[in-house]
Amino acid sequence: MKLQINTTGAWKNVLEFDCTRAAEVEDAAASLSRAAGGLKLAVLDDDGTRRYLTTSGGFRALTGECAP
């Protein structure tokens, strides 16, 4: 799995992590985003699904016109 950030219109990898650590990484990423004023973050799952950080602090896959 990969934590990604989008600051220039393209997703870039920040770090790779084992899926067993997903909850910890997602929680820390949400905290970092809040502290920085709202970073655009996503998690790229091993199956290729990108899950975006929502305003509520969770990561969720978006499809179609709703995807950022």
C-alpha cells in the first residue's frame, strides 16, 4: 500500500507500508492533514484502488464524477 499526496495536480507517493498497518497510517495521515490545514491525501491499495481522505477524516474510494 502507498500513502500519496497531491499538491500540484498529480498524485505522488509519500511512503509504502504493509496493509497490516493501514489503520495506523490512515489515522496519522488524517491528523497530519488537519494540522497542515487540509492536505490532499490518498491511499493506493495493493489492488490499485485509490481511497481519498475525506473531510470527515476517513479514507474512501470515489468513482466517476465525484473523484477529485
